[in-house]
Amino acid sequence: MEGGERIGTVLAILLGILKWIGIILGGLLALILLIVLLICLVPIRYRIKARVSEGVKAKGDITWLLHLIHVTLAAINAQILCKVKALGICLKKLHLGNWGDEEETAEADDASEPEDTGKTEEKKAGQKADEKEEPAGKEEAAAPDGKEKASSKKKDKYEALFQALDEREKKKEEARAKAERGETEEASSDDPSKKTSEKLQELLDKVSEFWDDEKNRDAVALIERQLLRLGKHVVPTHFLLEGEIGLKDPAATGQLVGKIYRFYPLYGDHIRVNGVFDRQTVNLYTELKGRLRLGIFVEIALRLLLNKRCRTWLKQLLKKDKKDKKGKPDKTENTGKAEKTAETGKPDKTEKRDKPDKSGKTEKKPNKKSGRK
């Protein structure tokens, strides 16, 4: 009886250990499943505000899971700042750099200063003495000069902005004129932009072949449905654009306002932009709100991969890319051999060549083992 009781106690202990191991593993699996569901189903919300008047000021907020994680991006006074929060606690602050050329202008001003500091100090001392001797009335008269300088700086900013916009419009018009004439600029073979354009053209050709094939009608219909669904999901749920804009050329102002109002069917009265044709001005305010669910991206990818036609087309694309990479000859080996021969002045021993005879025939070396020629 004692031996049976011992076996029973041992079995009970083993079953208890296995039970607790199963509970821990089940809890871990449930936790992993919960985290995956939260990542896929809980949306990432974003909100962007921006104002363009004398300068550009913008702020963006990205939140997830009831502000459990909150990322803030701000562009203030030509500086980009980033702040990361979790549970309301600031984890990290980042200064991503300057947005503009303020540092370059400051360095240029410092470089333009004269090296002789002694002369400058004497001039400053003389100016201070003259300021003390001047009456109070002249100090009051100097106040409007400061205002004029500030207004001139604002005008300079506006002029620089308008010049950049005019240059863009001119470049676009020149490109259109060249396209109409049929003139194309020939880029060199080593130009990376040409290589990327060629790759894009090849990809577009492959997509058009797949799209035009009658066998792929079901796959094409599936892709169209999924792309439409993705577009509806990505489009911001709230959009606002209001203000006024006026360029140097009234015709350019009208064209720009017309391009903006192309989005009127989507957002309606949320677009309120007035064109100003008698002066140059920019005063715009915009606001965006939206959300993105990672689960929708995963679902669309799975739907496309489960379709046989889409899967075979992707395999063909990947195989062609691998073949193109393997088909290119390795130039490093040839260049290495050429460098060795140039250094030593002797051909490589691995390359055995038959020496021609006087009659023009090649003599084969006899085999030492067999003795045959």
C-alpha cells in the first residue's frame, strides 16, 4: 500500500507541474494573440495642422490606443522638434534639425565680418558717444526706421517665395514645350536617373501585359476592388483648406486656384481658397485628420497572395529579377587578371595556350603517363 501511495503522490505532483506549465503557455499565447489583434485592429490616428503666412508653421500628432503612445512633430521658427510619450510620460525629445537656411545665412554673416576687431570697437565707442550727445527727439525718430526695416524683411521673404513659385511655373512650361516639340534630353548610360526610369518602364510594361491578358480578368477585377478599398481607407476623414493666395502673374494665380478646386467634389465646402489678383500674398491654413489600420493592409495582401494568377505573376517577376542579376558578367575577375599581368609582365600560369609551329600548326605537349603525342 505504501508503494501505491508514493506512486499516486508522484503522479499528482507531475500532473500539477504539467497543469501549471500549460496555464503559463496558454497565457503567453493569449497575450501574443491579444497584442497582434490590437496592432491589426486598433487604428493609428493622425492629425496635421499647418499655416503659411509670413513663414511656415506646422504641427502633427500621431496617437495609438487611446493616446497610450503619442508622437508629436512640430516645425516652429525653422526648427523641427519631435516628442515621444507613453502613458503621458515623455520618453524622448529629439531635435531633427533646421528647416531652412538660417544656419547658412548666419555663417555667411559671421564670415563677412571684418577681421580687424580693434577698428570695429573704436567705431562702436564713437557711435555710443554720438548717441549720448543726441537729443531725445532723434531717438523717437529712429523708431519708425526699425519698423521700416522689419517691413522690408517681410517683403524680401515674400519676394523670395514668389520668385521660387515663378521659377517652378517656368520650368513646367519649358518641359511642356519640349514635350510638344518632341525634344528629349539624352542622358548618359551611367546616369542613375536613367536606370531608374528604365526599370520603372519595364515594370509598367509587365503590369500592362498582365492587365491586358484575358486569362487574368478575375485577378484584375480583384486588384481593382482592393485598390479602391485601400484608397477609401487612406483618404483623410477630415480635410480643411482656407485662406487666400496671390502670385505675381494673375494667370498663374488662376491656374493654381483651379488646381486646388479639383478636389472640391471630394471635400465640398471644406475648401475655401480665394484668389487675389491685385497683389502678392499667401495666407493659408490647412487641417487633416485620418486613421490607418494595419489589419486592412494585411488582409488585402493575403487576398492577393491567395489568388493563383497574382501569385504566379509575382513569382515570374521575382525569377526575372534573379535571372537579370545572374546574367550580368562579373567584371571584377577580368579586371583582377589584367592587373596581375600588368604588374608582373607575365601571363597567368593557369591559362595554358598551345604554341604554334613554324608551319602554322599547333604542337600538343605529350602526355607523360601514356607517352602519346
